Amino acid sequence: MLLGQDGLVEGAGSEDGISESLELLQIEVDWESPERESLPTGAAACCSKNVQRKQKHWEKIVAAKKSKRKQEKERRKASHAGHTASCPQHSKRFLRALTKERLLKAKDSGPRLCIDLSMTDHMSKKELSRLAGQIRRLYGSNKKADRPFWICLAGFATDSPLYTECVRMNDGFSSYVLDLTEEDCFSLFPLSTLVYLTPDSEHALEDVDPNKVYILGGLVDESVQKKVTFQKAREHSVQTARLPIQEYMVRRQNEKNYHSEILAINQVFDILSTYFETRSWPEALKKGVSPGKGYVLQNSVG
Ligand SMILES: C[S@@+](CC[C@H](N)C(=O)[O-])C[C@H]1O[C@@H](n2cnc3c(N)ncnc32)[C@H](O)[C@@H]1O
């Protein structure tokens, strides 16, 4: 009898099918049995019939075993696919990869948004916390967008109190998919590509151009430091624009008679992002200008 190291039949030659069957069943057969050689012809024929019958039987068993293995393999495959779909860990990882891919695409194709964080020196801890929260909301919106912007946090030192606040308040801040640099936004891009968004501009923004870089002032001051970004843009001879609130909205009567076109950076971003996806200023402004600002869309006034 010829057995391999693992006890399987070797060198069965013409009995390939049988040897495979036997290998699967791990049955040892004495093909070259000396007793068989010495048997009389009738007995040999009877034995060979017996072997054939046994062979058929084994083949049936092997076929059944093979099919069972195949079924088991398919069952495992199906269960793994189901597990992948229902397992939040898996789908989360997959979605994260998709989001990253979309964000990185915007780095090449635009549009680009730069947040000018070079004016945070005199901000209180409370203001820094509010700004950090707005950066988190802005980044969160961008991640969900079908056509995200590439974001750059400029004038942002990693040893600044704002950075510490962002890391403290914003989960996973250090792995945000964006550019972060100490350099000033005016030295990062050609000046002709920059549009500084500021509520004090005399020009209303008409369109979002993927070839431009839109700058938002990293400020939460609202009323205290008026025209800061407008003056800064002027000093660098950079184009400015305000959101077209006056063009598409009207003042709504309210008890406090309060009306403001000054929005937080995440609200401005929601408007830009919605406009870029829908090409509709009314839709975009409706989304970003909260009722508290005292403005409603022109056609919604009865
Ligand atoms: C809270 S505001 C700060 C306003 C501040 N007085 C200034 O000088 O920009 C934060 C930033 O959001 C953007 N922003 C807010 N309202 C805007 C508007 N109506 N149009 C364009 N940009 C606006 C500007 O980039 C602004 O710097």
C-alpha cells in the first residue's frame, strides 16, 4: 500500500477518480494486495465486482460530501455578506472611506473654502469655544454634502488656544480631512482667485465658482468688530462679496424689530454648499438664514 505523509493514497494512476474519492474520505485501500493476486480467477472477479460496488458507493458518499461542503461554503459567504450589511462597524468604515474619497476629490476639482483664523488673538474662551463649535458644524455639513468643498484652515497654529479648544470639543478633530496651516490665506493662493465673504461688501455673490477660493472670517464677534474682514480684504486688494440676502429676502416684522444679515460661519457655509448643489439662492438662503435673523424669502410674504 502507498500512503503519503498524511495517510492518503499515492500513485493510484488510472484510479484517479477513486483515489480522489478515497482522499476525501481518507479511506485506505490496498490496491496491490498480495492476497488478491493469489486468489483464483472466479474469486478475483467476484472481488472486483465487490470493489466496483464499493467504489460506486464511495463515489456517492464523496459527491454528497462535496455538495455539502459547497452548500456550507455558500452559507458562510451569504452569512458574511449579511453580517457586513448589518454590522455598523463595517458599514461605518466603508462610509468613512467613501466620504474621504469625496472630500479628497474636491481638493483637485474645487470649490475651495478657506477659513481665516488669524484674528483669534483677542477672543475670549467663550468665543473660542463658539468658533470651535462652528468649525465642527461646518465640517460636519461638508462631509454630508454630495459635492463637498475642499476646506483649508489658514492662519491656524497648532499651539494656539483655538487649536486646543478644537481638539477638546471636536471628536476626531486631528483626523479631519482638510488642510491646516499657519500661513495666511493671502499667501496661500493667487490673490485673483480669492473672494472674501463679508457682510459689509457692496457686491452680492451671484454664483459659486469652482475655480475661486472663498474666504470666511473666523470671527464670532457679530457687532463688536464691524467691517474687520471687509477692511482686511481691501488691504490685500482682494475681491469681496456678501450673501444675496437683500436680493431674495425681505425683513419680517418681529417683536424686537431685530434684523441681521450677519451669520455664523457654519450658516454661511450651509448656504454656499446648498447653492452649489441646487443652484437656487432661495432654497439655499431658506436653509441657512434662521428665522431669528428677521428675514423671510420674498415670495413667502402673504
Ligand atoms: C460672525 S461673522 C463676522 C462678522 C465680522 N463683523 C466681520 O467683519 O466679518 C463671521 C464670518 O462669516 C461670514 N459672513 C457672515 N455673514 C455674512 C454675509 N451676510 N455675507 C457674507 N459673509 C458673511 C464672513 O466671512 C464673516 O467674517
